[in-house]
Amino acid sequence: MTGSSVSSRKVLSKIATNRLQKELTEWQINPPSGFTHRVTDNLQRWVIEVNGAQGTIYANEKYQLQVDFPENYPMEAPQVIFLHPAPLHPHIYSNGHICLDILYDSWSPAMTVGSICISILSMLSSSPAKERPEDNDRYVKNCRNGRSPKETRWWFHDDKV
Amino acid sequence: MAKGVCSAAVQAEQLKQDGNLYFKKNRLGAAIDAYTEAITLCPDVPVYWTNRALCHRKRNDWTRVEEDCRKAVQLDHKSVKGHYMLGLALIERENYSEGIKSLERALDHGRGAHPNSYMVEEIWQELAKAKYQEWERHSTKRNWDLHKLQESCEMALKEHHVDGDVDVNEQLEALKLVFEKAAEADVPTEVPDYLCCKITLDIFRDPVITPSGLTYERAVILDHLEKVGKFDPITRESLVQSQLVPNMAIKEAVGAFLEKHGWAYKMD
């Protein structure tokens, strides 16, 4: 178990529940293209299928994102990771953790699951090569006790990829 | 004389404290007695009346809630609790329109004093519930009346189609569209995006505008400034609480929308 607020699984606040229900309704009417939400009755954890965009090196590949919402969402960012196997990408670690600023320091409550998905797809689409981050082994080893990526002190890589 | 007044006030205040203590222990009878004594000593202190009303409310004794609250708002027309419980009492005896007015007054005064307090949220919930129920009653009647009218019109059309040039079926179809149009406002759909906060995704209650020109729900933007950071959630420009200004235009637009589409008061 990790000590993060996400995995301690407190019940969602009223504001969080209300907002997630609205996001889910909006998703059902108008899902972001390239994504499918796997329907469950668990509002606090969403599993979303990502389809690599055509014309990119991830075309025709499918990955799964797991999104866990904290009790006081959207005042706190959700925890977003790729389920195994995570795509090979210079900002995605083999344990599924994603180095993307909006998921951590640059979170804003005006962002939604939909806008996070679009950011992740654009990060995938702009990648020139399928490779792991340079520090992958060291980082993954450090996370072995099941640490949440939200506890990592991220050093954001360049914005180009 | 002056000394007498003073000691009566001190004594009454002590009785109020006693009453509060009994109330916390759920000894409502004892609490009511203490507040009653306080009122006898100093009948002009509104809090004694609203505190006693709170006890009556817990006992579902709505007639007495109404009496005490009327006295309280007469003494202090800004008494949030007075207007609030008076509203609940009026709704309880099915005087919906007056009850809603009292809740609205409570909300206005409550927001002025503590825009972020739990009381404001609670009052809003009760007001929204009352408004929704009011809409349900009226829309059911409106639908029924329309339905009857439509039936009569259809019958009339069918009976009187002597003129061979006019296609009755076409007319009936057109009539159906006219009636659908007439019922439109009462059909729950989605609230337009421009009347919803980008953080709550819900219809605005107390909208405030930032220097970036963006509008947010007051309670959540305050929460954001405190917990996330001092920036506008969408533009990320720096933002502090003192820069927030009520957005009266949006507030009026929300009011006009809710007036026509009472279903939007439905919570969760």
C-alpha cells in the first residue's frame, strides 16, 4: 500500500461526486476521440482505453489508462497511470508512471478527464521514438514499494515530446 | 434603573448559554425553558428567538417555529436563521411562494455575511428543493392543460374538415409540432455551458468574475485560491481573492433561465 491520498480511498466529497457524474454524462454524450471508457459502477476509478492515433508510431496500438480520483477532486489532480504494458515513450516509465506536468504541479481544477486524455494522446503522438526515459530503471526501482507518481518530485522534461 | 437593565441582560445571556448547553445534549424541553426565560428578561434580542425556534424545529413544532422566527426577523430584518427557518415553516404548511421568498432573503443575507459558510450551502439546498417541487407542481398542471387543449383541437380539426383542399393529416402534424414547442421549456435537457461553472460543471449560484474575464462559482474559486494556488484556473494568470467581483449579468441570466426551466433546480 502507498501512503498517498489516492490509495487511502477516502470517499469522494459531495462536490467531487457531483462533478464526476457530470463528467461521466458529458463523456457518454461526447467522448474524446481515440478513447473508450470501460464502464463500471466505480466512480472513483476509471479505466480508459487509448487508441494510438493514425499516422503516429503508436497507430493501431491500444493501451489502458487508470485514473483514480482523490476525495477533494477537482481541487487535487487525479492519479493517472498506464496499466501494464505501458507504451514505450521517453516520458512514460515502464511501471506506467507518466511524466506530464498537468498531472502534478500544473494541475488546475478547470481541467477534466477529457482534457487530460487529450494531453496524453498529444504527448504520445508527438513522440519521435519508442524508448524509455533515460532514468527508467533507477526510477522504477525507487517506486517498488508501490509509491504513487503524485509523490514523485518530477523534473519535467522538455516540452517538445 | 440602568443597573437593572444591565443585570437583566447579563442574566439573559447566561440563560442563553444554559439553553445552548441543553440543546447540545438534546434536552430540548430544558433548552426551550431557558430561552423562554431569556426572552422574558430581554425580549428584544433576536438570537433568543431563533435559538428557541431551532428547538421547536427539532420537535417538528412548525407553528411555534413560525411564531418565533417572525418575531426574530421583525427585530432584525437581516437575521439569516430567522428568515431561513421561517421559510422552512411556511413551506411545511404549503405556503410555497412565501416560503421561497423567505429562503431567498436568508440566502441573500447569508451570502453577504459569510459567502462560504455551511449555512449558505444548507439554505441553498432547501431553496433548490422547494423551487424544484414548485416547478413539478406547476409543470404537471401545465402539461395536463396542454394535453387537454391538444385533444380538443385535434377533435375539432377532424370534425370540421369540410374544405377538401386542406389535408387534415398535415394539419394534425403541424398542430403536434405547435404543442411540442409549447411544452419545450418544461422538458428537462441540459443547462447551457455559459451558465455553468468550469470547475463545478454545474449551474451558477453565486458567480464571480476574474480579471481574465472568466466566471466561476464563488465558493469553489475561493477553495481553489486557498488549496491549489493563486492563479486563474483557466488562463493561469495570477489571481487573488480581492480581485473577484460578482458577475451580476450572469446571475441575472441564471435567474431568467431558472424562472423558465425550473427542472434545472434538481440537485444531483
